[in-house]
Amino acid sequence: MIRLEKIKNSSVQRYFYHPENTADVGMIEIKENEVVIAVQVNRDKEFGAPYYANKARAEVLRLLKTSNLVESKLFVFYPALSA
């Protein structure tokens, strides 16, 4: 589960993301039509891979493509099961 929150009063469109409903926070930026990871959460740094950042980035990219940049959003994802 990841919670997205649009950052107000910014010259660049940005979202904070909070994984698993924690106080840990990362940031996703929209630069023109590109969505980039600006700050990774501590959990991703501990994992050594941007797991939550990539999930949040993909969701912001989907919102951008559908022209539906909401103020906040909570979404659930399921990890891929290996065979």
C-alpha cells in the first residue's frame, strides 16, 4: 500500500509517497511529461532497490497520462508471485 500526496506551493509538480502507511516519505517529480524519482524512502535504500519508488512513480505516470492528477490517493498493489 502506498499513499500519494500532491505537494502544493511548488513550481514543479511533485508528490510525496508514504509506503505501508508509515511516516517514511519519498518524492516523485513531474518534469514536463517525464516522471522521475526525486527522493527514495529509507526502506528502498535499505533494500538496495527503488521498490516503493518505482510503484509510486508508475502510479503518478498513470495519473499524468490520464490527466487526473489528484490531490491524494491511496493504492494497494500485490507483489508478483514467482513460480
